[in-house]
Amino acid sequence: MTIDDRFARDFRDDDPDEEFGTRNEIITGPVADWATDFSHVELEWSADPYPIQDDLRQRCPIAHTGRFGGGWLPTRYEDVAAIAYDTEHFSSRSIIMSNFRPPHEIAPVGGSPPISSDPPFHHDARKLLLPAFTKAAVARQEPATRAFCHSLVDAFGERAVVDAASEYAQHIPIRVIADMLGFPAEDGPRFREFVENTLEGVNLPPDERIERMQQLFDYLLEQIRDHLDHPRDDLTSFLVNAELYGRKLEADHVAGTMALLLIAGIDTTWSAIGASLWHLAKNPADRRRLVAERSLLPTATEEFLRAYAPVTMARLVKEDIRWHGVDMKADDWILLSFPAANRDPAQFDRAGEVVIDREVNRHAAFGLGIHRCVGSHLARMELRVALEVWLERIPGFTLEDPAAVRWSAGQIRGPRTLPLRIG
Amino acid sequence: MKVQIDSERCQGHGRCYDLAPALFGEDDEGYGQVLGDGGVPPGEEHDARLAAANCPEHAITASEES
């Protein structure tokens, strides 16, 4: 019997947030001028955003759009860092740039704490999670991750062409986070749907978007109730029992954090693994060097994270402000592009090149400031193990068909179709 | 040579204890910690400089002792 009142009813029944907030017109279609009309969900951006970012950095450097109800895109490292550090003027109340702005009252907690939280609440919500994600804690997942990577390669059999995105990269973070949250491993395919709905569905009609998000929270509530009946040593039971300010977490805090760990833990790492393999498939000299010089892999991994940083965040402007030469309005979006920051020549030598033995690499792939990715140690472990196993088992591989490679749209960018020829 | 971490700036990226494990460790929440008194033993100077140069938050200094 479930005796925890927090989850006895559907916690969304007494949550009015759904009905408030601001919606605006959905604008899609080709971009005329990236400086005045940018959109990170258009095909041209997802296929290759770097020339666009480089051009904007030269001539703009803070682009604007009227889409999504209005927003700004800084492209210099200095500007991206300044906004990441400035929680006084920029809120994390929503970190996915879409056509919906949640109500102001949702701050400082937000829908998925702590990524959606502002100070001072942010610090306390984050502190709860940190011990589970230290380098030492995630090292305990490494043997199982390695064995799982081997089993994925085993499953390729004798085939000469495999899809490294859908048959390899994708499955690794799904399995790892399912284990950590204590979700059934066979539910993996549903997680992919949840991820796509959350991050790639930003231009869907509102009703459809809400319906799809409901499916995610239905699933999480199902898992929470199962953990109440059958407590175990995993992150779900931990969150259900965790306390803040002397009392257990609110139901929507528990579910929101679980949603965050599930969504943010999957397609980010999937993208980083896929982009690294894509690079190595296209650059035989780098691939051969890493196969021969395995100790270089950690350095190379950091360079892949810099050059192909998968994650772009968003912020909302708190109040009208003149900022670095542009007039930002309250509730304008900021598309906080760590990928653009990571390719700023003012910050990095040979910024546009992938230099796999780059020794000094102060990149911002995991963000900067108080919202540094809480899963960064887990992501680095998964990425390193995924590449080690792949290079050990499949030292020779090339792109089967460059035109067939498909990249995800939206704030998380990585290959979703990546046919590679083995040998 | 001596290393220091500015704990106000450190956000727990962990580059220091990845790159210079003889000089830095992590605390229970993943924030970087200087091991011992921060003195850099002979042979560890390169790692000390590497850790300082790779900290995304500019939280680490590696300075010559006066």
C-alpha cells in the first residue's frame, strides 16, 4: 500500500501552472537573416550551425529573433560566460526556448529543479544531487557501462554497415540513467520518445506538446509509486525520501528532478558520443592516432566536447535591460550557446579546427557558473568508455554515406542517423 | 610552486583532479580540493600548470613560491 500522501493523487491536479504562463505564435520556415530572425530548430542550423555562428560573431555579435516571442543569441565566449554568471538579470525559470513561457510565480524553483531554479533555492536543490554525481560515485557505474558497450558491439554481428547513433551511442546513456533511477531497462525505447518530445517538440501545437509532456509525467508517477511500494537503493527512492528545509520534497519537485535526470542525461551524452565517432569516421588521421596512442583519448575527448559541444541552454531576461549594446526586454529569451562560445577565436587558438592533442582547453561544454552540468562526471565517464570500447573493437571505420547523416534539431545537437562502414 | 583553489569560483567541473590527481582531489560534492598544503613536489609542475590552465572557472592558481 502506498501511504505517501504526496503521490496518492496526481500532484498535477492542484498545480495551476499549466493554465497560466504566456503563449505566442509559432513561426517556422527558412531564416532570411540569421542576425535578425535566427531559429535553432531550422534544418540549416541543425545540419551545420558553426558557419552561421562564426558569421554572427564577426558582424553582430548578439543576434535577435522575433520567433518564440522574441530572443537573443550571443555568439562570443565573453558574452555567453557573462550571462551564465549573471543570475541577477537572467533567470533559469525556463531553459528550453519554446513558444511557452512559464509564469513568473514558478521561480525560483521552476519545473525541473535545480536546472530550472534560481538562487537562493537553486543551491539547496542542487546540493541534494551532487553526492550522487561525483567522479568517485559515477566510477561505480563504469564496469557495467563497459560491459554494456561491448554487448552493443557484439550485437552488430558480421554486418559491414551499422548506425552508430541508433545502435550504439543512444543506448549507452539510456541504460546508465535507467539503472541509476531504478527504471526497468526494457523501458528504454520510451525514454527516446520522451527526449524527442521535450527537446525537439518546441514548435508543436500547444495541446499536442502538453499531451506529450503528460505522458512523461504519467510514466514518472508510475515509477514513483512503484518505488514507494518497493523502496530500493537508487535515485528515485533517494528523491522520494530526500528532505529540504526539514521536510520531504514537494511531489512536483521529485517528479521534476526525475524528468531532468532522465531527459538531460540521455540525448546530451548520446550526442557527444555520436559526434565524436562522426569526427573520427571523417578524419582517418585522428582515428589512427587515437587507436595507436590510447593515452591521448582523455585529451581528445575534451576537444570533441569543445568542438561539438552538444548542449545549448536558455535563459529568460528578468527586466528590461540595456546589455552589451542591445535592448533586451523582460521575458525575452537568451539562447545560451556554449557551442558558439567554444568556437570563439578570441578564446581559443585554431578555434575552428579539431586539435585532438589540445592541452589547454578551457571549454564551456558543461556550462559555466552555478548551473555547471550536474552530470558532467557521468557524461565524461560514458563518453570515454564508449570511445575506448569502440576503438578497441572497431579500430577501422568510415562514413558510409555522408549525405545520410542526420542531426537533431533544437538545443541539443548530435547525430541521430550515423551509418558507418566497418573495416 | 604552490597550487590554490578559490572555492568561491569552483563549480566542481573536476578538471584539476582529472589532470593533476597527485595535487587535487574531490570533496563529497565533487568540488575540487587541494591535497596537503598545496606544495607541488618536483616533477608535478607541468600537471599543476595544466590544471590551472584548464579550469573553466579560473578558480586555480599555480604560483612560484617566493
